[in-house]
Amino acid sequence: MNYRFDKYNNKISLLGFGCMRFQTTLGKIDMAKAEQQIMAAFRSGVNYYDTAYVYPGSEAAIGEIFEKNGIRDKIYIATKLPHYLIKSLDGLEKLFQEQLRRLRTDHIDYYLMHMLSDVATWNRLKDLGIEQWITEKKASGAIRQVGFSYHGNSDMFCQLVDAYDWEFCQIQYNYMDEHSQAGRKGLNYAHEKGLPVIIMEPLRGGRLVNNLPEDAKKIFAEHKEKYTPAQWAFRWLYNQPEVTCVLSGMNTLDMIEDNINTASATEVGSLGPEEEEMLQRVVNAINSRMKVGCTGCGYCMPCPKGVDIPGTFSAYNRRYYDGKFWSVVEYIKCTALRNNSTAASNCIGCGKCETHCPQHIAIREELKNAGKELEGPAYKVVRKFVELFKVF
């Protein structure tokens, strides 16, 4: 495993374990598999584990696993404050203590303001007294380092970097988002300010692996270096010295082994102009087919009317790079073959989803467009059959 360093010269594994996508059984985390996967990563040198208060069951699961295996003091825990739920310092303290109990620890190594959107939001927290609260927690050792995670444009990101004496930050960044979100501009700005940068969504929720258009796959296949799409995406990130750690939501042993091998073998300078040019052709191929820039992060959920927003947009985009048939099949699976329909046409236009969308997508309008194209005669027949089946 290769390592890079935080602000205080602590070694952080180049590959971090994103603890949001553990396998589940009947809606609960499969603890046996989660433990097997976490310990496999740990034994291979992964020491940075990222979770959040709002990831269902995640904090409690990893807390139990770390305690059971006696490795708490050998790893770093990063978790996040859902500031959007906080109305007072008392509420903040209560929530923080709950996180410590879940994680079975007396301190958080890396504590983030979750999805901090703008300076105004940070100022609201300052008005509540969060700066003094952070100072006290750091003095007691309950919090070791403070940072923020961010989805949004680079200009606001740079303003947030300057708004407080942060010790690290976390951004969405991959070869598709080089010039969107915080982007390379934000990455470089944070690095110049001395901030370690943790990367999330290196594969755009898996879409840079599972949903690539055929012409993009062909570009990869024809390159002399026979890396997989996932390996190319990680190598592109590891090639940049400004990147401190790249999170991956790993949930199989094969995925863990593959990602560890890439993180162990890739150094700064591994990609040259030829590889960069090849990846730019992949970006162009993907952009030529993409209809909605949804990463599948799920922050828009749950919808009050049950619309599967990420699933709808995945199927909608698939229509433009994989054909009509497979897009409708995917849409039927994610919206019609359920006890309660999760179709785009269920949307009532309340706009709640748009207030949480990191990509600032006009979700209501795009749901209308998706519904028009995906809910044709075949879809309606299947949906009617499902309704009749429920009756009988």
C-alpha cells in the first residue's frame, strides 16, 4: 500500500474504505461480510475508513468490527456531522455523543461538516457557537482534525476553504468531474493552502465502470495498457500529488483486492500525455451520450412520493448510450416491479429533492422528460400487470 500524509504528517493509505455501500440482507448490513471485507482491507494496509451519521447502520457496524478485532488505535475513523439537522449546541452535542457510542470510541480522527454547501451555511453554524465547540472538542482530544465535504462549484469551494482554519477537506473528483464540482481548480487551491484532499466518487457511483457506452469501452480496450476502466480511473487520481486519499465504496473481496493492487502499484507520474489524451477521448465519448449528470449519490432521496430518482436517471441516461430496449428494461426493474410504483410520473413537483442535489440538477424537469421517454406502452402494460397481480 502506498501512503500520503495529512497536515500533521500522519500516514494515510492512498486507498480509503468508503463505508456507505456494505452488502445488506433484509435491509440490514451483512455483518459477517462487512467484517471480512474491512479486515481484508486492513491487513493490506488500508487505514482510513469513512462513514457518516446518515449512512444507515454504518457507524455502528464499523464500530463493532473495530472493537471486536482490536484495531481501533491502528486505523483512522472519518465521520460526518449532519449540520442540516442541527438547531442548537445542545442538539450538536447530543448527536456527537451518539456517534461516539455507535463507533465505540472516545475520539473521532477526522470530523467533517457533511456536504457543507456554502459560506452562509457555515456562518449559521458559527452563529450557533460551533467554533467554540470544536475548540473544546479538540482540546479534550475528542476530535483530532476538522474538515468538510463538499459538492458544488469551484468558486464557492475556494471561499469555504478560506472561511475557517480547516485541517482537511473532501471533494467529488474523477476524470469526468475534472472541470465540474470543486474540480482541479479546487483541488489545487486546497493543496496550495496546505489542506490534504480526500476524494469521493472516483467512479461516479460505479458509472465509470458499469454504465460506460460501447465507444468508451472500445477506447479502453484498444489501448496498449490493458487496465480495466476502474483501474484507469484510480490511476488517473493517484497520478496527482495533490490527492491524499481516494475513497472507494468496496463491498466484495475481489473489488478490495483489485483496488489495493492499483493503489500499491501506482505512483505520481505513472500516466503520461498519451494516457491523458486517451482518457479525454473517453470523457468525450461519455459526454456525447449523457442526458442527465446524475452521479447516483442518493442525496435527493427519499422522495415523499417514492420516486426512485437515481434509478430513473440511470435508465434515462442508458437510453442514450445503450439503446431504448435496455433502458426501458432497467426502468421497469427499478420502478414498476415493486409493490409500490417508484415511477417518475409519481412526482408532484414539490422540489424537496432539488434542495439536496449536489449536482444542482433540475430534477423536476428532468423527471418529466424521463417519464415521457421511458413510460411508453410497454412500460404501462408491465405496470398494469403488476397492479393486477397484487389484486389477485
